Amino acid sequence: MLHSWRLSTPFARSGHIRLLIPVFILWFIWKVRNNAKFNDVRFSAATIIRNVWAHLSRIQEARQMTATCWKGDYEVAAKFGFHLSKLKPRPPIIIHWKKPTNGWWKLNCDGASKGNPGPSGAGGSIRDSRGRMVIAFADFLEEQTNTYAELYVVVRGIQLAQEARNGRLEAPVTPHTFKTPEPRI
């Protein structure tokens, strides 16, 4: 049931209300149950609901809950009495792919890390001068940094092009790929 609750919105990520409310409910069920068992206080669902609402209110007052936490569930936030400004949709980014020179291939790739370091992945595609996909690849890199994933994917794409016996490869690389953070002292 909790799994289907979490999956009922594509926005449920760490810190999202869909992940927090079930935890709060279980926590306050446990507290009310213990209070009933050890202090002879009547078990009450209304008490659990009040406690969850009060806890959410304290988090909201402490400004620890942003509109992102409620994304996709603004109506629920309004029912709790939380007035959030909805997230403004980002304007679309128009992407234009430029074909490589005749007889050449082009590598488009990206690597990323969640947590930096954290679980990482890299993938890309190589297309010919007509725009046809020649090679596509994706690799899970386990625990790595973002820089490692970005560099890995470029090297992997070049290796795959060499294995396919094409020595003419355009591999556009952005400057941030090779940017290293300043050392901390």
C-alpha cells in the first residue's frame, strides 16, 4: 500500500510529502498506542490526525517544507491550510542537433552522479552524417563522482567508435565536463 501511495505521483522523491506523511502517521500511531497501553489513555484516530497536522504545521512554520515537497499535491496542502505558491513551469529548451560533416560520426553523451559521489550512470549515442543511429550505449557506474561519469562517457564513446572502425568522430564536449572544484583550505 505504501509503495503504491509513493508511486501515485511521479514527483515523489526524497522529502516529498507522499514519502513523509506515511512515516508521520506510523510514528503517531505508535506513540498513541504506547500512550494507550502504558498510561491508560484512550486510543484515538482523531489524536493521530491532529498530531500529524501539528507536526506538518511545525515543519511548515520552520520553513523546512517548500512547494517542491508538495509538487503534484497542492490541493492537499491547501486542505492542511498551507498556502504555497505553485512552482512555475520552466520554459521549454529548444535543442538543435547539428549533423556532423559528411563521412563523420557524432557522439552525443552525458554522465551524471546522484549525490556526487553517488550512484552514477553514463550514456550516449553516435549518429552518422545522415542522422542515423549507429551506436547507442548506457552504463551504470556504481559509486562515482559527476566528473568521473562525464569523462567516462566521452572515453567510452570514443572506444566504441574505434571498435566500429570509424576514425572520424566529432565529440562535442562542454567546458564544465573538465571543470574541477577549487581546493578547500
